[in-house]
Amino acid sequence: MFGKKEKEDDDALRQHIISTAESIYLDNGRYKGIESEIAEKAGVSKKTIRRLFEDEQNLFAACCHDYMDTFGQGSLLHKSFVFTVLNKTNDYNAGKK
């Protein structure tokens, strides 16, 4: 069972990973293997990401929720985040990266 300190540490680590992932998603979109890049840039292991988020899909959802919480659901910045990531993902998949 985790105590209060461990929960606070996990919350801070979770937010650090989300912030790192948001930056990478905005730069590159989503692609196979992005979890490794996020882990490396955040200074954590993929195992830590999986412990906190289960998988990359849930990490991306957490990033979307973070933008919603920060800027408001349906706000221009929230929509811009999702739109930019989708466009970068499409460019990556089309070989334009």
C-alpha cells in the first residue's frame, strides 16, 4: 500500500511525464516506439510509464485531459493540441517526417 508521500511523488512524476509527452507529441505526433522516446526524455523507464499509465494510449489520453483541464474542454488550445498531434501523426505515417 502506498503512503501519502509515495502518492505525491507519483503525482509529480505523472505530471512530469505528461509534460514531456505533450512536447514530443506536438513535435512529432504519435508513432510506433514513441513510448521509448518519452521515457528517455523524461528520465524514466518504460516500466514506470506503464505503471503510471498502463500504455501509450492512456498516456496520450492523459495529455488530452491535461490540456482540457488547463485550457477548458473545447477551447481553441485544446482543439489545437489534438489537431496538431493528428497532423504530425499523419505526416509521420506518410513518410514526411
